[in-house]
Amino acid sequence: MNQVKEHGVKFKARTYYAGVGFAHAEDYQKPLSKNAPYVVNYDGLQEIL
């Protein structure tokens, strides 16, 4: 991620991160499986300063 940040600084650009995670819908401690329901965790874009 530092390499991307440095590249953005070089071109006077703003750098963002979009963290996305998947989890088992019924119990976050269980692993994901092919036919089980899941949820997507997304906190939106976060600017890297």
C-alpha cells in the first residue's frame, strides 16, 4: 500500500482504500462455505493520508 501511496504523492493525487470483507451470515466465527449464506462488510472509501 505504501507503494501506491507514494505513487499518488508523486502525481499530487488523492489515494483511497476500499476494504471489503466477507463473513458467514449466521456466525462470523464460522468459515465461509459454498452453499451457506454470507454478508459483505464494507465501510466505504477511506482516504489514505
